[in-house]
Amino acid sequence: MITCPKCGHALAGNPRCCGYCGESLVSDYFRRTEPEEPVIEQLHHIGAGATAAMTLGIFGSIALLGALAFHMTALFGYGITPEMDYMWWIITLLMAVLPVVYLVQIAVLRGIRFSLLFDCVWLFLAGCGLSIVTQAYLDRGSLPFCGLVAIPYLLVVGCSLVLVASITAILSYQK
């Protein structure tokens, strides 16, 4: 309903002129009618828990990528020549793919949690990685890590941070 600015009569639809007094309503004719309430609402507010989970996840990914860098440089600068058998390639692939996928997930989602599935998967993977690295280091020392002590420490720090980030994200999840 439009009200004529000159005579004050209510007019139905979008008329070009008032049917009572003849006043031109062209300026109102081209006006878009918008709904009173906004159509698009913010999907999810990024809270403190999600921000903490993102920060811890980023630092955990950086630590895991640092372990990968030490794993790769063991070939070049330290005079250590690891056996480059299929197991070395599998470990290298896992050390490269998992932190990069986690970092991309953090960058894409930016704290927005669509479901708990992603966080539960990363919680499981970080827990498994932490237990495997700890057991391998306690059983055989730095021998499985190309003889470099920095690799298991970076892996433990990275997996621990991803573990805490996943727990924080799960606890801060709000639907």
C-alpha cells in the first residue's frame, strides 16, 4: 500500500499517479519493495572457543609441517641417509598430507562448525598420531625418525595441539 503524499489516500499496488488527486507517484514507482526483516542472517557467530580451536590448530599444523621439514632435510644437510623404502614414502606422504588438509580445513571453515564430524575425525587422528609417535620414540629412540630428535618432539607438540584444538572445537560447538 502506498499513501499519496498530496491527498493522503491509501493506494493499492504501485500506481504511477494518485487516482484521487492526480499526483505523480513515479519516484515511488521505481522503488524496490524490500522485506521488513533481512533475508540473509549470519549463519553462525564465531565464538571464543572456535577462535581458540583455530589458533591451536594453526600452531599444531605448523609444528607438524616443521617435523616434515626436518624429515625431508635429513636427506641433505645432516649426513644421515635414511632408507628411502616404501615405508619412508608412506610416512612422508602422511606427514605432508594430513597437516595441509587440516590447515586448509581451518582456513576454509574459519571457525564455522557445520558438524562435529570433522572435529571428531581430527581428534581421532591426532590421538592415534600422538600414541604412535610416543610409543615409537620410547621403544626405539630417534632411530625411526631418521636419527633426528627434533622430529618426534615436533610431532608430539603438533599432535597435542591438534588434539586440544579438536577438543576445544567440540566443546565450543553450538548448533
